Amino acid sequence: MAMRINETCIACGACEPECPTNAISEGDEIFVIDESACVECQGHFDSPRCVEVCPTDSIHKAE
């Protein structure tokens, strides 16, 4: 699985530097996650760091 950023993102950028695989980048209007590069922080942290730092709870597991 991977994480995904939804439309409630305010493009604050808090998530981008937290990603150990550099899967997060700035999109046209919001930040986006390259789902092929996202490992949900497995092997790096106990839980996805992007979710922990997101002030708007805009990051969830991709379905």
C-alpha cells in the first residue's frame, strides 16, 4: 500500500522533508505522493511520518 494526499491539503509543505524515500513532491495545487515510491515509512519509522506532521489530516492510505 501507499499513502495519498487528498484535496484538503493546504500545500504547507510539512510532509515533504519527512519522507525517507522522497516520494512527496509539490503538485500543481497540492502536494502529491508517488505511490510507487511510498513505503509507508516501513523500515524507517514506526508509522508514516507525513501523517503525523500533516496539520489538516489530508494524508490517508491509498485505496
